[in-house]
Amino acid sequence: MKNTSDRNVLLIDCPDAKGLVAKISTVLYQRGANIFSNREFVCPETKHFYMRTEFSGTTDHSELLSALHDVRPGGEINVRLAERCRKRLVVLATKEPHCLGDLLIRSTYDDLNASIEAVIANRVTLGPLVEKFKIPFHLVSSDNRDRVEHAMEILNIIKTYNPDYLVLAKYMRILPPEFVQEFRNRIINIHHSFLPAFIGANPYKQAYQRGVKIIGATAHFVTTSLDEGPIIGQDVVHVNHRFTSSMMSKAGKDVEKTVLAKALELVVNDRVFVNGNKTIVFD
């Protein structure tokens, strides 16, 4: 399989071993590739090696991947070339428009390197907003519905779009384990709190009652443990004693949408590795 693209992204992770960077670089050099960006990291706790390499040059990708598997004989190694096409997203939402609206604009004006294939919501509120962007909107009401049954109906719709990632843009429903397992490390959520503080509902009310001086937002991968998945990105804004919980909520919305957009940019550009319940982010 020949490929003449000027830019390729190589992603490698495996147990650490002496000389890995040199061996990988040699394999690329011997096949006429030119490395123009390289990042690597070894987790001090797990002794696991992560590497993201951007290279140019015509090469036989099948043969390259085969050769790279041989740099660690007898050992486990994960090697893949990132797809260069725009990633496909399906967004889940409820009623709040700020995160969804920001993503719709970024996708429409090619500022996200991803296309939003559809929006699914459990409330009709955001339908008119989505329709302005000529993107399919699916209403799957959660009223008087069993949580698992509701989630499985959504899952059936999602599968028709074959997305690379799901985005929870203020989707205020807990996804059952059966759903999450279908998209392991492929569901990105924005939580309106600087996790691990104020997990769950009403974090701004919790923050107000605690008298905090900063509030923030956290983008993370969704796991079966509520708001405890690997964190991709976070940011904060300063508040003071004059802020009510509603004022904190208003200030936090700007942080939420920028944190979510930045996290998605990192994920769709293949800059994030999952390392247990943490992430390695080559930003």
C-alpha cells in the first residue's frame, strides 16, 4: 500500500526499553522518511513508553508498520498511523447552548479538524440552533423512560453515523455501562468543575457554598465511574465573595466551551494517549 502524503503521524506505545527512540528513528530513516516533529514520554510509575512522530516522505506504510513492530522483539508494542481525514463526531446535548453552539461554529468554519455528523438531544430546546447549521438533529426524549432503554435507542442512532468520537456538550444524563463500553476512550465530556472537586450535579452551587476563589471546567474521557475518567484538559477563572452561584455559573460557561474545544482539538489531532486513568498529552 503506497502513500504519497506529505505528512504522516505515527503513534507508538509499549513497555519501555533501552534504545527505542533510536531504533524507531532508524526504521524511518532507512525508508526515506524525514522526521520533522517528535515527542516522547516514559511514565515513571508504569514504565510505559509513548511516542508521537510526524514525518514526511513517500513510504510503503504496510512494510513500515511491520518493521516497527520488530523494534521490540518478543515484547508488546502498539503501532499505528493516524488517519489524516477529519474526524467524525456525534454530539449529545440537553438544553444548554453554549458548548454546542461553539462546536457548531468551529466545525462549520474548519476550526476543529472534525465534522459534526449529527446532534442527539433528550430535549427539543436546541433543535432550532442545530437546524441553522443544516446538521441532522435527533430528539430522543428521556421523559418517563428507563435509563438503559433510552441510552440504547440513542446508541442505535449513533451507529448509523459511524463516528470516531462522541461529545457530551452539557448532556445531563448518566450513560449506562453498556453504552460506555461501546465507545471506550472515545466519549469526551465537559464537566463544569475543576475535577476532582465537586463531582456530580450542581457544582457551582457546591462551589458557592464552599466559598472557593477559583472555578473551572474539566474535559475528560467518560468511563463507567461518574466524572472520574482520564482528564484531557482543564482551566480556571477567578471569583470572589461577591459572586453568587448564578454568577459563578455564568462565568464558568466561557471556560467550559474553551476547555471542551481545546480538548477536542487535541484528541482529533491524535495528541492524546490514555495511560490508565491519566492521559499523556503532546500539545
